[in-house]
Amino acid sequence: MAEKYFAALSWPYLHKPAFALVIKVEWDATKPDSTYTASVVSEQEEISLPAMRKVCQELQKKYDITLWHGDAMNEAMVSLLFQGANGQPIPLAPAPYIDRPDATTLYLQAIRELTRGDNKVLWFGEGSGLPGYLNNLPKDKPIDIFRFPPVAALGYAAAHLYLWLQLEYEKKPKSGPQRIIEHCESTENDWESGFFHNDDDDDDEGGGLLGY
């Protein structure tokens, strides 16, 4: 089986810790019609950026990560993260859509498209805190995803993964996620109750935000 890793890092917000996660994607490279299965293999949080830097360095070694995605345009946070790196910097790149005014909507849509029960690609796994973070998002008002570090990190990784899958499926027969999330129209209900599901919930047959 071939494999690829997607890593993301979000900054702390007020009392909420910074959050780092790693997603592993597996597929059979010998089969043109192979499906892709992604799973969160690590999720970690730290209130201290120096402590988070050490966590990221350890994850880099464990999973051979060459690039992290996050809000690389926040110079103050990046500076704090790099202090004391001792020649082991965290290769941090801007996450897709990070400078878009509708970034929150796009990240939530990417998460939903990858976790939809009728075409599920991304699995959280037993013991993951991510379904809880998603389902606890405020449901009565628009949100800023950057105020919810675990969801922000998941959104960064999900957006990168989703775009990568689109490129991969262009090389294959017309199956799998062909939707272009930038072209969707958005949504006041992105964080409605029951929107995200645990991995045991595989009966979601509703249409997606992207009209697919």
C-alpha cells in the first residue's frame, strides 16, 4: 500500500491550546481504480508554543513529515514557534484558503466532504476528540474557525487533503470526489446540529453543501 501524510498546526486562542494533527492516507498504487482511505493518526494539543514545537519535531521524525500547514502569515506566532528550534525548524506553509474571507466556510465544507457517510474518506478513529469539537461548535451564529484550534487544524489538513485528492482523481476514471469547493455557494448551516458524525455513523444520505 502507498501512503502519504498530511500535517497541520493551529495557534492557541485565549485559553484554548494550540493543536497539531497528522492524517495518513493509504491507497493501492498498483490499481488505477483504488480508493483512498485517510485516518487521523495523531492529535495533540499544547498551550505553550515551545512545547508544541517539540511535539511537532517528534511527529516529523515519527511520520517523516516534510511540511505542515497552518496560519503561516501570523508572524508573531511563527516567531514564537521558531524560538529555540536548535536547527530543527518546523516547515510551516500557509494552509489553503488561509487568506480568504470565507475561509471558515471552505474549511468546514472540506471537512464535511471528506467525512460524509455516503462517500467517506476521512476517519477519526476510536478515542478521537475531533467529533466532539466539531459537534460542539456554536450552532446559532456564524463562527470564526481560528477561535477553535482543533477544528482549525482539521480544516487546514482537510483542505490540503481534499485538493490533493482532486488532483489524484483527475488521473483516474471519473469516480470519487470531483467537486470543486471554491465554487460552492455557502451556507448558514455549516455547523448545524448533527452535521458531523462519529465514525460509527455511516447512514448520512443527505446532499452535501456542494450540491452533489
